[in-house]
Amino acid sequence: MMDWQPLLQIVRGKLEENVSDSRRLFHGRGRCYPGFESICVDSYQPAILVTLFDAYEDEQGLVASLWALVEPFGYTGVAVQRRYERGAPIVWEAGAPVESPVAKRGDLRIPLTFDRQNVGFFLDIEPGRRWLEQQVREKAGQVDNLKLLNLFAFTCAFSVVARAAGELGVLNVDLNKGVLRRGEANHRANDLPLKGISFLAKDALRDFRSFDRRGPFQLAVVDPPTFQKGSFDVGENYARQLELLPACLADEADLLLVVNSPRISEADFRELITSANPGYSVVERLPQNPDFPDSDPDAALKMLHVRFRRAS
């Protein structure tokens, strides 16, 4: 029988920190906890989401133990997503279903969809959202016609955070019209003005010429999927995306460039960036979200602050 106590102790420690924002309570994918490499536990108060990437003995025992642990902390339901099953279904297995789950970030709320593989909000990239928030606060009111280009925008959480931080224009680009509609709804859910916020259903790479004149952008976020069939492969396409990008940037711009492939090391990523254009310089790698420990920093999510300066 599986001994769940090491996992439960970590979850309990996180719960006792009494953090109201959504967060990861247990991250097995970083291979820091032998035997639990295929388990993650996320808090979307009052919902708990358990993600299983492989089958485990006594999964029901895990759910029952988690429910007994989290219910006194005000949680009302535990859902389980089995990524190893076709369609990666999410099933409520303890307590009661949470009808309208949300991700909480300070005063912001991002509605989630527990009927899809990706619920609509990525917890690991929170340091990137904080970086963008700071950039907007520093630049809004100081930079004329401040604009953010948000490529591979998904449900536009970066745009929501940026718009909540200050006055600016945002162009959200994603191939998927459905996630952009959710992105627009996410702005409305937080009572954020949509003036100057655009949602463009285009291929960020192949359709670049259709939006490159909407700049110049003083800020940009490039957070592509590792692999999107028929559209984007970070190993093959990222360099070309970065070669095109300066055409729509301001003469001075700050960028958040992200790669989530364990096959691309930090050194390789830095080389890819600086080789794409001489105007790029890497300022720093942002710290990992502490809720996502990883035994190999090169395999973890890599978020780089990159400064662009156009050659005179």
C-alpha cells in the first residue's frame, strides 16, 4: 500500500501558511520527491485539483486522505485529473463539485474550466506575472503610448495582470479563438476596461506580418507551447519568432521570453536569444516559483528578462 504521508505533510505545511492566492501545494514533477514524480496538487480555494500523470496504487486512498486534510481548511471539493487516461478527464471524487472554480491572485479572479486538460491558468509562471506587473507600474505614465505584445496569449492572464497594474494598450495574439474569448471574459470578470485591449486570432509566427504594424511595443511576452501540432515547435520555430519580433518593437523594449522544454537548457536558450538579433541582451533569469521545486534547473520552466535596444 502506498504511503502518502510524505506528500500529505508537505500539503499540510503549505495549508498552514494560510495563503489565499491559488498555488501548487505539491509538485512531484520536479523529481524532488521519489515515488511521487507523477503527482501534483493545486489549490483553487475552495477546490483542490489533483493531477495524476501515471496510475498509482491506492489513488482513492490519496483522495480520501487529502479530503480529510483539506476540509478543515475550508475546502469543499477534491477533483482528480488523470492525464494518463484518454481525454484527461477531471472528476470530482470527494466533497461536492465546485460549480464555478476560479484562480485567485490578489484581487484578481480568473474563471477556470474543469472540463479541459488545461484549466485556464498556469501557476508556475507567477514570477513572470509579477515581473510584468512591476514593468507596467514603472512605465505607465512615463512612456508615451505604452503597449504590450502578448504572444501565445492563451486565456490572457498576462494581459489581465498588466491592465490591472496600469494604463496601457495590449495586443493578445493566439491561434485559438476560444481561449481569446475566455481572455476577453477574464478582463470583464475583473471589471477591467477593454479600451486599448485587442484579441487577435492569428498564428504568432506565420501571421506575424498581419500585426507587426500595431506597435511599437515597449513590452512583450513570448510564452509559446513546447509543441503545438502544425503550428509551433520551440526547437524549430522559436529562433525565427525572435528574429521577426524586433520589427514591431520600440527602439527600447523589455521582454519576457519563456521556454518550458526540458530539452532546452538555460545556456541553449540564452544562445538562441542573443543569436536571433544583436539588439537582445539577457538581463536575468527570473527565480522559479518556490512552489515548483525542481531537481534540475535546466529542466524547469525558464523565464528570462531580455532587453532589446535597436542599433543606431
